[in-house]
Amino acid sequence: MTARRPTIDDVARLSGVARTTVSRVLNDGPNVRDEVRARVMEAVRALDYKVNPQARSLAGGGSRLLGLVFASDLESEPNSFYHSALELGALRGCLELGYQLVTRHIPLQSADREQQVYDLIATQRCEGLIFTPPYSDDAGLIAEVLRRGCKVVSISPGGAGRGLADGVGMDDEAGGYDIARRLIELGHRRFAFMGGIEGHLSADRRLDGLMRALSEAGLGDADLIQVRGDFTFRSGVELTPRLLDDPLHPTALVCANDDMAAGALSVVHGRGVKVPQDLSVTGFDDTPVSAIVWPPLTTVHQPLKDMGRRAVALLASRLTGGRAEAEPEFDCLDHAVVERGTAASAP
Amino acid sequence: MTARRPTIDDVARLSGVARTTVSRVLNDGPNVRDEVRARVMEAVRALDYKVNPQARSLAGGGSRLLGLVFASDLESEPNSFYHSALELGALRGCLELGYQLVTRHIPLQSADREQQVYDLIATQRCEGLIFTPPYSDDAGLIAEVLRRGCKVVSISPGGAGRGLADGVGMDDEAGGYDIARRLIELGHRRFAFMGGIEGHLSADRRLDGLMRALSEAGLGDADLIQVRGDFTFRSGVELTPRLLDDPLHPTALVCANDDMAAGALSVVHGRGVKVPQDLSVTGFDDTPVSAIVWPPLTTVHQPLKDMGRRAVALLASRLTGGRAEAEPEFDCLDHAVVERGTAASAP
DNA sequence: TCGTGAATTGGAAGCGCTTCCAACAAAGGC
DNA sequence: GCCTTTGTTGGAAGCGCTTCCAATTCACGA
């Protein structure tokens, strides 16, 4: 039982065509009769054949190098889960598909940030770049990168990034809707929303979803107060008092990410308010933070690892597949409300 | 400027030897004169040559597959930073070195857990396995895996795992010592320690370091109270009251990981105790948790990503390098006390 | 001096794949 | 009906490396 893995030649032999033809089928190449294509795919299935990414990349030429670009400053967020999870997913994808990955943190404040991106293409020879927010909405940058022949995938693009290049993300509006819907089911009628920084589109869409759920339930602006934080625990701490002291007396506090929700929770505890009996609090993203607060946070799961992996897959299909010049595509991954301990019936 | 990367043939040409000989030098092979070896290395440096991992793995044969084994149950910790960081590092290493990685979570409670590990070797054809705690101290398992011809690296082995196979980790004893030392410098004399589950060797060593620092400062058992948690936020919450109410009235609380420290912090806030003015609290590991509590946690940085990467490098050197049959080696990475906001002068 | 074995080096095949180019077949154009 | 065009398929080279095996060199004892 040597159990050698089948090679492309095995597939060729079984389906009675040349190796070249199999390769063509595998890479979505043109000029293959449907009948032949089907026969080859059949053989692939029968043998459970998987291409050897090492061999493919050796033969294929090109740098096979992708870049993952973050806007954050590593100094200030050395161990962020958001970055880790996205990179983890991207790396998994690269390993599967035979690509290399370089990860670059380019702070928004860098004067030469655009140049740093172009260097990734010119010097490092990246064939594709993955942009995270807010780069993923920088239309000028994306257009220029594309013009230089480098493929692009935007992570969670909100507006501008959407039509320019491929994208992956979740449906933020639906996520906001779902969590609000759940709270409404639990009887809540007075809401507070803690948003993110101005211009962070995907967070804004979470609010849109919340509003839609409210209006469906016959509620309106008068039943919601909102503030903007900056996604940090700290800002959650600072903004929560304003919400608690508002004459509206909200019974549910929806936060645009987990960190702010954790901050809110700590303030709420300090005031002797019981969660979830007196107040429901929800987060967004389902990072490990949601497990280390008490009670554990009810939140919306954002599939970061899958997003990283899908981003690589999209880039790969642009680079070798038949999608080289296809229309930009948005890959919307499933989210889910994760019920833990911070949301309950309205008091 | 085509800037094609130099190949092994370029090196061979420049150093005036055959390609074969270069390969031999690169792989620490035997039977190369020192003079020739030096000449080749010189050429490598001159050309800034880097082996192409894809080509190497293609030619080298073998599965080039490594396995990363966790003991945790994915259901209960779907998004742990510990796992993500370790896997992230391992993936980076794999990409550099041309290996593939499979990650497997095998709960300790599984009746057939050993069988699942052996399947990784027999069915998946892993050539090397990375064991995380507590598998990294399971001498029987490690010995059997080695007997089957599969290489092993233990992450943070405490005792049994240490001499059997290669290992990577940090010096937990020194980490415990350093943080305690810092607190002593700040004038603290009465300590509390929140440890981990029985048998988790690396956490126990953190306590050893703490004790050493205490005794160096002329303090002893009477100046320390300790409890055992299970590394969760929850256990931090539950155990802290016992510590605060102890007649010793500790002024510094050292926790064996960040999650428990976060739990402690939340209880402490609730009681109106000021951190760090009234009480200093420290964590361990420097996970993202340390940034989302308030004040941000002073902790000891554990280089998880580097550990993952080094584990892969060790495996690679066993598999292709000259270390095939060498004595087990322990790769001890640097830790560092990260001063944030929860440690200050004793009241 | 010659033979022998060990140490050292080189030649060449081939890992699994892509891709260039040639070959061939079918389909139109005159 | 013949030539060109277009579509489809196969042959073969070669990506950068490892490794088997043969060739060469060297040291040493007979």
C-alpha cells in the first residue's frame, strides 16, 4: 500500500486525453469540448485527484506572492485578534493553493503609504493584494493598483471598494438587523447604539440593519439614541455613561464591535446594573473577547478566518482561473447571532 | 531589470562546483570539503540566494506535511487567541519552508485520542507533529509517535516531554521571576498567586519563579497565598474574592494567564478597589485580552507566533537537515514584561 | 609501485505541473 | 472543391530542486 497520490498523468490516462488537456480543464482554460471536459472531471472525481500546488507554482512561473495590507499601527495593536484571524485564514488559503503571503501593516498616517503599497508590487512583485478597511474603500488606491496589473480583493468594502475589485465580507446590514430583531423578540423597545468611527462603512451598515428592524417593529428615531466610539474598549468605557443617563433609558445596548461592548459591560457592572436582567448588551464580531467578559457576550459572529481564506481564493481565481477579466464579484459569507449571556427579556 | 531570482545553478556556476554539491552544502549533507563548503556559502551570500521551497519539496519527495495537535475542544473555545497565534506562526513557517500543515483539535476526553494521532501519521502521512500542552508532556504518546518514524516538537514541555523530543517555549520560571521582581521593586511585600490546573507544568513553573523572587527578597510562604483556577475568565471571577478577603491582604495579585487576570480585574472593580493604586494585578501571555480590560493589563509577553514558527523550523531541520538523529534540543524564546497600567507602587 | 576503500564530486533523471508550439479537424469563404 | 480560419488536442521542454549512481581523487598499507 504505497498510496501514492494520483498525479495529473493518472487523470490523463484514465480519461484518455493528453496531460495538457487535463491541465487546461483544471485551469478553466478555453477550447475544450464539453464532452471532454466532463470526462476529465469524472476521472478527477474517480481518482480523488488534487493538484499539487508546489508543482503548479514551480511550473507556472510568476512570483506566486500575495500581499495582505492592514491599516493599523502594529505598535498600538500588537496582538489584535482581527489581524490574526484574517491572516490565519489567508495563510491557510495560501498553503492550499500554493501561494506565498507577505503581511504588511501600513499606518494611515504614513506620508508615503501609497508608495509603500506600490513597492509591494514593484519590489516584492506581489501578484495580488488583499486590502482591509479602510484601504478596502480607497477607490483611488485600488484603481491605481489594478492599473499596475496587480489583482485586488477588498475585505468588507462598504461603498467605493465594492464595484472596483473583488470583495469578501459578511452582510453587515443583515447582521445588524438580526441582532436587533432578536432583541425586539425579547421585548425590547428602547435602544442604544454604539457605532464606530466616521467613515467606517461596514459599521455604519450595521446601524442601517438595526434601523430597519426598528421600523419594521413600528419603532423610530425617538426610540434610539446613538453615539460614535472608535472600536476600542476604552471608548466603550467612556461613552456608556452618556447612554445610561439618557432620559430614554434604553433596555438594550447594541455595540458595533465586541471590544466596545466589553467596555460598556465593565461600566455597567460598576454601576450595579444587572446584565442581562436590567440591561441587554450585544457585541459584534465574536472575537475571543466575548468569552472573557462576564456574562459571556451575546454577539454576531463574523467569519474572519473564512474571509481571509476566501480572499486568497478569489485572488487565485483571478490569477490562474478563467476569471482574469471577469466582473468584480462580492463574496458574502454567512454570519450568525451567537447567543451567550448578555441578552435576555426586557425588564 | 528582469530581477529573476538566482537559482541553485547560478550559485553552482559562481562557486565553480556542480549543482549537486551546492545542494549538499545547502542541506548540511556529509562529504563536502570545508574549503568547498565555504566557497559555496560565499556565493550564496554574494547572490543573496534563497532556496525555492516549492521546487525543493517537489523534488524532495515525501508528503511534506506537518500536523499541529491541540488538546482543546473546538466547541468550547472556538476563537481562542492561543490557538490562533500558534497556528499563525506555524503557517508562516510552513510557507517559508515549503511545508503543508494540518491542524487537529483532539479533545483529551476522546476515547480514541491516541488513535487519532496515529491516523495523522498513517493516513494523512504527516512527517512531523507539533504537540501543544498537555500533549507535549505525554511521554508515552511522544515515544510511540517517534517510534513510528514521525518527528515531534513539543510546545512548552514541562517535564516528561523535555528530553524525549525537540521543544520550543519560553522560560516560564524566569517569566514568573521577572514579573515578581518588578512588583518587589515597586514595594510590594504581600502577594497572591492565581495558578492553573493541576499538572499544567509550564504554569507551575511560573509559580516557581515567583517563589524564587520572593525568597531572594527575604520573603517566604507566609507572604503569599495561592489558589488554582483553570485559566478561564470565569475562574478568575470566582477565586478573586477569596484572595481579597484573606487576612494577608495582598497588595499584588499575580495571575498565571491574562484571562484569569481579566476576571480578577472585573471583581476588583466591582468592589470599588482601585487598580493599580490599591492593588496591582498582573497577567501572563500578553494576549489581546490585556488590551481590552481597563486599565490595560501589565503582563508577561509569551511569543506564541514565534513559537509556532520555530516549531516548524525545528521539524524541518530534523527532516532535511543534518539533525535527523541529533539529541533533542530545546529552543527557548525570549519573554518580556510588558508594563501597561495594572502594576504600580504598593499602597 | 600498485591496489583498495573511503571521501568527495559530478551527471543525469525526474518530482508534477504549465505552456509554447505544432498538428490536426471542423467550419466557413471564395 | 480548395484554401483559410477557428477550435481542439497532443508533444515536449523546462520550472528549481533532490537524489541515485557513477566517476574521480586521495590516503594508506602491502
